[in-house]
Amino acid sequence: MEEAKAHAGEAAAALVEDGMRIGLGTGSTVRYTLLALSRRIAAGLHVIGIPTSLQTERLAHQLGIPLTDFSATRRLDLDIDGADEIDPGLCLIKGGGGALLREKLVALASERVVIVADESKCVPVLGSFHLPVEIVPFAWQTTAERICQIGATCTLRQIASTPFQTDNGNYMLDCDFGPIDAPQKLHEKLKLLPGVVETGLFCEIASMAIIGHEHGIRTVGK
């Protein structure tokens, strides 16, 4: 598994060109991208990045990857990020690491979005991985009830019996909808509910997925 992640992450790092502004994703596969980027930067590559999480920000600092923010640049050339599930049309479920809101904001500010993952993340239909939905903490119970009313079973994400909080100070619900046949419609329905900040459904956002396996990679999209 780690070998497959390394193949995908390193292949994505090879797409980065000198002078690019890049989105730096979150997760175990993207970590290999950041490691490869740090080696290229040490060899003379000039790039600047915007991290999608505090975790990635800390790692980028450790690796010597220069960072910026949206006060300095509004558009990025390339975003490299991971996914929890990928369907054949490049619709994604993201948010297992709790960074889906910042990941979506960075992705939507990017000219090209490349997803890195291992083969286990490829599915015929989204939904085996429970859909993360970021919600405001106030009245979270009523928000969860609204989501359940449209067909989900919701669990508040917790760490040691304490509600998990995102980098934005919000809560996360992990929602079991079963197979998600119409992900964009579900995303739109969820976004209309009071208390919902963002969903982990990423549709019509990714340009390409680099899928790692034991012996190399395969690509989906362009």
C-alpha cells in the first residue's frame, strides 16, 4: 500500500513546473508529493504553495516548501490532493482527514486539480466511505436530524469522546447514505440545509487522478 501511494504521490510532484503556484493537499499519499517536491526545491525548483490544512502547513515548513496565502494570490496553477473515494467519472468523496472545506476552496481556486490515491480508493459508485459533512457546532443535533431526514445515518466524529473540530472550528458528521447514485444532486440538497458548511462531495472539480499500484501508476482524465 505504501509503495502504491509513493508511486502516485511522486508522479504528481513531477507535474510541478518552475514558477508554479500550487495547492498542497492533505493526507498520506500527498505526503509523498511533498517529500518529492522538497527534494526538487533543494535542487533548484522555484514554487510557492497554499496548504489545505494546518497539518500540511506544518509539514511544508519542515520540508522547506515556501508558502503563501490568498491575500497574495487569488489563483493557483495546480492543486495536488488525495481522496477517500473516486468514481469512474472523477467524482470524489473527501474529508476523512477533516480538511474538506479548505481542500475545496483551494481546489476551486486552481486551474488544474490532480488527485493522488492508491487503487483501493477507486469504486464503481461512491458511498461505501461515509460522507463527511462539515457543520457549525451550534445546534449540531438539529442539523444532524435534517440530514437524517433526507436519508442518512449520521455519526458525530469524535476523538476520545470529544467532538472532532476542523481547522475552521467546526464539527464533522460522517453520513451513511448507502450508494450515492447522484452525488452532485445530493451535494446541492445538503448545501441548502441550515447548519451545513460544506460537504465532502467533489464533483466536476478534479482534472485527473493518478492511481498508484504496486508496479507503478495509471491515470484517469487529463
